[in-house]
Amino acid sequence: MHEREARLYALIEPTVSSLGFDLVGVLWRSGRPRGLVRVYIDHDEGVTVDDCARVSHRIAGLLDVEDPMPGEYDLEVSSPGADRPLFVERDFARFAGAGLKVTLRGPSAGRRRFTGTLGGYEDGVVLVDEHGMEHRFAISDIESARLVTQSGETDPESPAGDSPHERET
């Protein structure tokens, strides 16, 4: 997680938690004329569109008061979806054994992108098994990571940030 995203996470997390949700992660993308703040929330029973709207309303108020970023931006709140992005150490430990796609900040063995099975997380290092070859990446070297299906592709029915899961009632 980048420094700005880590600051946003720390600012937003108490509000999200007070509403009964887990804050999965925060992405910040600068842009012209507007930036984007994407917030991923989760709940054991799933996340509905109404949940996202309620969390978005509370976060928007907090960001208006605290004003942690320069300029204008759009705020999006969603569930992480099937192709869940992984942000922090607990994510890499929790999803050990799952399919994973990793993009590094810089090349390792001449590549920046790796797809394999998440082997876990140990002492600041993410373990990835790619066809029997173990790769070890410092979490600080990871630009992005997300779960993938067994075929190695992200789920086309659930692009990150676009389709929150409905809670069964």
C-alpha cells in the first residue's frame, strides 16, 4: 500500500468498522480533472448496494471535514468481489492456497507480473508458487495483487469495484 493510501486507510478504518464492516483496502488514483478514491469493504454476510451507499455517505462526510487530499476526486465504495485485491499482510496470510496474480513495482527475474498459488506470508515476504517454482517478494515491492480463479484469470463477472455482492435475506 502506498503512503497516501495507508493514511487514507488509517483515517477511514474507524468509520467503516463502526458501521460493522471490515475495511479491505483503499486505492487512490490521481487524475485530471478529478482523482479517484476506491474503498473496498467486506462483511461475513456479504455487502449490498445499500451497504456501499451507507458507508460512502459516512466516508464522504469524514473526507470533507478532514480534507486529506488535494483537489477534487470521486469516491467509490464496493465489495472486493471474486477477484479480490489483496492489500495488507493479513490478506496474504488469510488467502494462502488461492490463485494469485501479482504485479511488482520493478522487475524480478526480468518480469513484473507473476501468476500462481499464494503460498502465504512470512516476515514481510509474500510467497508465490508458479508451476512449482517458488518466488519470494517483499510486500513493499508489490504494486498490486489480486485473487484469480483456477484458470489464472480474474472473474469476468465481478470486476473489482463494479458489482457488489448481494446479501441473502
